Amino acid sequence: MTELVRCHRRQRAARLPQARAPHVRGNRLRQTGPSWPVLEFAESDYCYGLGPIRLRLQRVNWAQPIPHEGDMWFGVRGIVIDRLGREGAVREMLVRASRVPVPAAAKRPRFRALRSTPV
């Protein structure tokens, strides 16, 4: 009986998502998870592909917007995500500027010195 319980616990623990703790790099608190969510683009919102595509963006070339078909587009690089949520190949493509979300501004955490007496 104990062998079955131990096996069951090992399998269950393997399926749980790993909690990602923040880490410090260069004396600053850094995010460990992906900074961009998984986005789905329709066929009309990206160039050179068929059907909708799910993508986790890695890089957006904000400095060079590209005029194409009377609209502005950005060159993006991202990881293709399949329907089951698995990561696939890295892909570079043009995405319509109105469909690329602007990332949130990086805010520094405020660390305050705790004092026992007021100053």
C-alpha cells in the first residue's frame, strides 16, 4: 500500500507547475517568467503564413516600423505555441502594429530602510 501511495505522489508532483521565484541580477530584482503572454494573431494580422498563429513574443523591433499594404507593421520574433500549449520553433515575421501590445513599463521596486525611531 505504501508503494502505491509513494508512486502516486511522485507522478502528481511531476505534473504540478514549478513555482518561479524572482531572482536578483545586477543588484536588481528580475522577473523569471516570460515577459510576454501567448498571443494569437489572425491570418490578416501577420505576413507570410496561413491560418491563425499562437505566438509568445520574444522581441519586437520597435525602432523600425515597416510600411506594408498601407499600414504599419513591426518585425517580431517569437516562439510558436501549439494548441496543447507546447513550445515549438522560433519564428520571425511581420505583425500589424495595431495588434502588437505595448509591454508594461518596468518599475523598480522601492526598498525603504526601516527605522525604529522617526527622523
